[in-house]
Amino acid sequence: MGTLRLVFPAGLALLGSVTPTAQAPAPFRLEETSIAQSETAFRAGSLTCRSLVEQYLARIEADDKKGAALNAIVMTNPAALKAADDLDRRFRQSGPVGSMHCVPILVKANYETIDMTTTAGSSSLQGMIDGTDAFIDKRVRPDGPNMVGKSHMRASPTCTSRTTNHDPPRRAGPA
């Protein structure tokens, strides 16, 4: 006796007898994600630089400007999304730009950057962009990070507030 074989055309399923095994990939989550996981998502096509930067900018807006109102970010880079689009274009053409491809970074507020204002806390310098990068910015930029903004950072580890002058009774720690 022969064996009876049933052949179904591709894509035809018997109702009630097939359970889907493949699920849509989970959406990319910013929290607790490593640089390596971001790189893997870029290569898989499940994440773009623009999407990653949009998520970081939304997080800054939600946590720094609203919500907890941390006020730790002096400014976000108005060119961050344009830079992300450029990094995506370059990635499609030849792969990652460098070892920090689209890693969103913040720079110290008083570092000069070619695409953000540097006021050093002075309103007289509002809108000042001199078109140069600080030393560290020049060093990292070729590796492909996305400078999403500037953050508040003290100039000296001994400063305790923006109003601290070097009056010993006002310093933190032992006198």
C-alpha cells in the first residue's frame, strides 16, 4: 500500500490547526539599550538613526523640560535630525560611519560646536555660533556620533552651585 500525502499550496493554512510561531519584532526600546544593541538594530533595519535621535529628543523633552523638570540640558541641537538623516543616508551607502555611528551624545555647554550656540552663560553671546568645534568635538565627530545637545556641567568639581564664588564659608565639604 502507498502512503497518502496531502500537499498544500504555500500560504494556505487549515483553520484552527495552525498556530503562528513568528511574531512581529518588539519595538525598539530606548531604556536599558546598549550601543551594541543599537548597532544590531541598525544592521537589521529595525532602527534608523533618525528614529533613535527622535526617541532621545522626546525623552529629553519629557524628563528634562517637563515631568521631573531636571533642567540639565541647556539646549538641544536644532540640526540633530538633519545630521541623523545624513548618517542614515551614509549607512545605506557604505555601512556605519565610524565606531560611534549615531550614538547620541551631549557635550558640555561651554564647548564650542559648529552647529550649536556657545554662550558660556552670558546673554550677550546668545545666538553665537563661531563655526568651530572644541578639541574633543573634533576628535569624536569623524566616528559618527550625533550631538543631540549641550548639558549643564560644572567647570570645577568644587563648585556647589551657579552662584558659588570662592567664599570659603559657602564651599561644600570641610573648610
